[in-house]
Amino acid sequence: MKSAKLVFDGKEYELPVEVGTEGEVGLDITKLRAQSGAITLDPGYANTGSCRSDITFIDGEAGILRYRGYPIEQLATQAMFSEVCYLLIYGELPNKEQFAAWRRGLSQHSFIHEDMLKFFEGFPTNAHPMAILSSMICALSAYYPLEHTEEGVRLNIMRLLAKAKTIAAFTYKKSIGQPVMYPISSYSYAANLLRMMYATPSEPYEVPKVLENALNTLLILHADHEQNCSTSTVRMVGSSQARLFACMAAGINGLWGPLHGGANQAVIEMLEEIKEQGGDYKKFLQQVKDKKAGVRLMGFGHRVYKNFDPRAKIIKKAADDVLNHIGMEDPSLDIAKNLEEAALADDYFVERKLYPNVDFYSGIIYRAMGIPVEMFTVFFALGRLPGWIAQWKEMREDPATRIHRPRQIYTGATQRDFVPMDQRS
Ligand code: ACO
């Protein structure tokens, strides 16, 4: 399979075919417009490959997700999040020495510049934590030099990963009016984050192992997902050679929407609404199926996964483990399980291949951990950060990268003459 043929307007065009290591096939149209004058039209880019990438492989039909070749099921249960960060960014699992140096670097850089604390004071107490996170990550650009050299890139990547969790925890402390807590170098990423959120200067907080493990798993499950909305945003902004922190702030904002990372917050709000209305999940499903109602079953459906989302399977089990350990009964979990069962047996969802995605159960775990609903997407962003960084780095190092600049089919008015104000009807 070397090329494909396109017949357009009586002429034949040969399109080179590119095949990936897992057999994915792409028709290369880079010369199509120059040769034929035509462009392709693909709203939402569902059939468009925007780059070549060695980072993450997804087979949506088979429910497969691998980072750098390693199955998500193995990483989520056996690896540490900081190890997965290294794997995604540098392509290989770190050996002992590399990992020790990596962790040392991450802890050395985990403090934020004391001047940045003033920014937190400026935000209103009810500000959405995603607004604060994206602003603070972008503000890092004002404190650290542009990554001109490879060493500069390495340092800024380290700074970003290390400081983001501190910024996230400070955001939470700000929202509840408590003094901030500083990171402790010997703690894991997940334990540090939870401790910075829940300890106070007068009361220490012993991070329960089960919560540390569950958070570690969640962060790994979120760590990369190839060319999704926020990652494509990072690559889009990065293609103009904007600096690392600015690209990451753009990714955070791309993630925020309810159709993407904001879905974990939207799922809990949906479950709460069903609960408040008497728990009638069947009635809610009827509303979802009635297109006029404009209601979606949040946490269901995915652009790529059409059989199951492997991350949702792992998360469902983690949700059970956390709730069992805490001894907490969450009626929302029962509603979620009932909704899932009813939807999976319903023709509407079966025909459209709609299955629970990663966000369907993640909010339930976050809530059991005591994390406020508005912080859920912040946790997603912390998990996705290494993926964004890896994709940004790959894009930067790829000689094929050009500034991203899609075309369009113009459908507006054709040329017309300006009408002065007093002559307009
Ligand atoms: N509830 C009800 N119907 C749905 C849902 C849903 N959650 N998702 C898709 N559909 C229906 C659509 O109405 C459409 O029906 P139609 O063919 O009769 O018009 C069909 O399924 C296809 O849906 P699209 O919107 O075209 O699918 P797309 O790939 O563009 O969207 C998305 C994917 C955004 C994830 C969508 O399924 C959705 O809105 N889900 C709910 C939000 C959500 O959970 N987002 C998180 C995704 S995971 C992540 O980003 C981390």
C-alpha cells in the first residue's frame, strides 16, 4: 500500500499513504491544495491526523490505551505518577539513578516564588480554581527565563511539573481562607498534594495510603490521551513557538470545558440534580434521549472509544476501593451505577456506541477524598500536564512542524459595497 488515488474534477491525484507502527493508515494530503486547488473539510478534525507521534497509542474499537508502548492497566497499578511523567516526556522508564535525580529535581523546584503569593490575594474568594490555575501557570513566564537551550527546556519542564501541584494546593487553601502549606521533599507527588491541601500549620495530616494510591492511579490515567482538544490546543499554540508556560495555560483552558475535562464536575452536578429530584434516573435518561431537551448524559461517550474506555474500568474499581476503605456510602455512586446499567442496555446508547468515559466515576473518588467539586478539573489538569509537556517537546523537536494554520470553506456574503449609516434601513 504505497499510495491512494483521488479523482477530482476529471483529474487523478496520487496521495502517498503513511502507515504507523500499529497499522494506522493516513492519506497524506500535504500537497493536495497546491496540486488541485481543493482542500479537505473535516469539522471537529475527526478524520484528520495533525502530526506523527511516538507518545500514546489508542485503539478506540478495542479499548486499548498505551503510553510509549506500556499498557495503561500495568502503569496504573504498578507505576508512580512521577515515573510516568518521566516516561512520557523522555520516552523510556527511568532507571534508579535517573529516577532519584528526577525526584530530587522535582522536590527542589516545588516551591513557588514568594512574590507569586500576592497574586492569590488578588483573586476573589469564589474564583473558579481553573481560572486561578491557568493564570498562575501563565504567570510563571514572568519569573523564569525563556527556554532557549536544551538545559533551559529541561529546567522549565521540571519547574512546571513541580510547581503546578503547589499552585493547585495553594488555590484550594485560598478558597477556604487557610494559610498555605509548603511541600515536603520526601513525599510522593500524590501524598504531597493531599498534604498541602489538608494539613494546617497547627494540625498535621497523615495521608492515608489508600487515598495516595487512588490519586496516583487517577493522575496516571489522565496523563496523556494523544491529540484531544486540550493537547491539540497546546500543539496549536506551541506551533507559533510560544513559550512552554503559555502553551500549558492554553491547554488548561482547553481542558476546562464541560465536554472535555470539565465533565468530571458536570457528572457530579448531574448526579446531584437527579438525587434532588428523587433519584429517578430512568426519567433522566428519557430526557437525554429527547434531543429537544438538550440534556447529555455527562461522563458518557467519547470521540475515540467506541466499545469501552479502559480508564473507566480501572476508575470504577478504584471508586469502590476508596468508598469501602472510608466506609462512606455515597448515594451518587448508586445512581451512577444504575444510570450506567440502564444506558448500556438502552438502544439509544448502544446504537451510538456510547459508554462511560474516564470522567463518569472520577468525580465520585475525588469527592470521597474531600476534594471540592470545583477542584476536580484542576486534578485532571495536574494529571494531564506531563502529556501536554511530552507533546509540546515532541512538536518542538519535530522538523516537520509548521505553524498550525487550517483553512476553511468560506460561506459568508460575497463582495458588496459599504452603505453609509444614514442610508441603511
Ligand atoms: N449523551 C447523550 N447523547 C450523546 C452523548 C451523551 N453523553 N454523547 C454523544 N451523544 C449522541 C449525540 O447526540 C449524537 O447523536 P445523533 O447521532 O443522534 O445526533 C451521537 O451521540 C454522536 O455524538 P457527537 O456529539 O457527534 O460525538 P462527538 O464525538 O462529537 O462527542 C463527546 C464526543 C464530546 C465526548 C460527547 O460524547 C459528549 O458530549 N459526552 C458528554 C461529555 C463528556 O463526558 N465529556 C468527557 C469526554 S472524556 C474527556 O474529554 C476526558
